[in-house]
Amino acid sequence: MLPLRLCRLWPRSPPTWLFAEAARQRSGPSNYYELLGVHPDASTEEVKRAFFSKSKELHPDRDPGNPALHSRFVELSEAYQVLSREQSRRSYDHQLRSATPPRSSGTTAHPRSAHQAHSSWAPPNAQYWAQFHHVRPQGPESRQQQHRHNQRVLGYCLLIMLVSSLLQAPVSQPDAPGHQKKVVSWIDVYARATCQPREVVVPLTVELMGTVAKQLVPSCVTVQRCGGCCPDDGLECVPTGQHQVRMQILMIRYPSSQLGEMSLEEHSQCECRPKKKESAVKPDSPRPLCPRCTQRRQRPDPRTCRCRCRRRSFLRCQGRGLELNPDTCRCRKLRR
């Protein structure tokens, strides 16, 4: 359809119509400042208040059947992430200043083109029929000239249609002869499969049990955890060095939301060690024996032996309208 519309509008001024149509279809904020509704000189506190105000309006729970609302909420979060930090905001302002196009001196030299751009709201075929309103000369020379002009326009239309069909056609290239014969060497295979820290995706609902939040954005994060295979079936890949990494997570408690810091465990060193005996269980309990936690308020998870806060601590904080701190297992006030 696009080549046909170009052909119909070619005799008049197709570039002007195309630019006007593109300007008409372009809507919405052009930068993060307009998206948040703040001035470029706004302070960090003003940006934060604007984000919280906009997040209530564009929250996906207000209209779950509207996918555009979710995408606008994601764009709003990205804008706040950039403008809330001084370094990223300075870099973004520099990009905005460098991306501003210079004002052309020829924009005011053609009032007829500007008039056509402003009147682009008219139907597309109005400009086509407007060329027949005046009477053309009927001489033989004018007919030949008009005939050559029509042939030239027809040739341009056919060329545009041919190029567009070639661009839309799928291009299938045969595989290179040496591509199918490529074999990964044993050294590379062994290096990829050894016991070492790897980047894995973990869900926050499992890692941060007890967090009082209806929705966490994002719902999963990537951390370094031990993984790989050992040379013997009696060995398993276990961490020998680990540390805590703190990440900023957007916690949504409708109708409010806030950025909170979460502590997650990350592995720095791994080693193959003998597997624990599965028979090490109490005679009166099916749960395995786990080492005692260092924190007095924490208890080991019987499935993974990881230290977590007790569930009754979470229920006690929830009943008092507070949230549970996963590091200290104590109640703290909800941050607005």
C-alpha cells in the first residue's frame, strides 16, 4: 500500500507530504523529562516525587487488560533510573544536547511547503485531485510532454514497488562449507563444564521470603552461583567463597511504590567436594541435619540448609503493619 500511495502523490510534492505525515504520527514525550513531567533543571527530589505520582497513574494493576499501560510503566521506571543518579543524568543531558538538530535556514524560505505540511490533516487523495482543478493546455507539444512525464512517474512507481518487494522477500543463504564441519575442542568443552561461578537467574520470591510487597520489579535477578560438573559422581560443586551483594529493587505496594535495597548471596569461589551422606537424618524427623545459624533469630531451611528468618517473625511484623528486614529478622517501618 505504501508504494501505491507514493505513486498517487508523486506529481505534487511527495517529500513534503511524507514529512508532514511522519510529524503527525509522531506523538508522546520525546525525552525522559517530558515523560516524568519535570523541567530539565528539576532537583532529584522533584524527579522522585514526579515518578511516584506517575507510577500511581500508570500502574499495570489499574487496567490489567491494557498492555500499553505496562509498557509505559516500564518506560517510566527507566526514566527514573536514569534521572535519579547524577552520573547517568549528566550523561543523558549531554546526549540530549548533542542530538538536538540544528535549525535549518531553508525552513522559512518555502511558505508553500510549510502550508502543505500544516494542512496534512486533509485526506491523502485531496492533493492528487487538486492538480486537475486548473485547465491544462491542449497542444500537441504539451500532450507529448505530459505523456513523457506520466511515463517517468510510472517508471518510478514500478521501481519503488520492485525494491520494496525485494526488501520484504526472505533471503536464504546456504551455510558455509566449513560451518558444518566446525567442532568444539576438548579444552573448550572442559573449561565450560568445570565447577565455577556462573551467572544464573534466580526468582526474588524464593530468595526474599518474607518481603511485604505485592509486586517486585524485576521479579528475578542474575547472580553468580556455583555450577558445573565434577570428575566423579561422589563429588558435588559447592561454594567455598561467598559474599553479599545489595541490589535496588522496585517494591510496589499499591497504590504506592518505592525503591528498596535487597541483600542476595553471591558465590566467588567453587570447589568439588564429597557429597553429604543422605543417611544423616534424625530417627524421629525426616528432615536432614543442618548447621546452626549464626543469627539468633534465623533458622535453617530444611530443604537447602540456608539460614532464613522464621515465618512467625514475618507474620508478627505483618500483623503490626510493618515489614521484615531479611538481614536482621526484625520489624521495621514501611518506607513510603
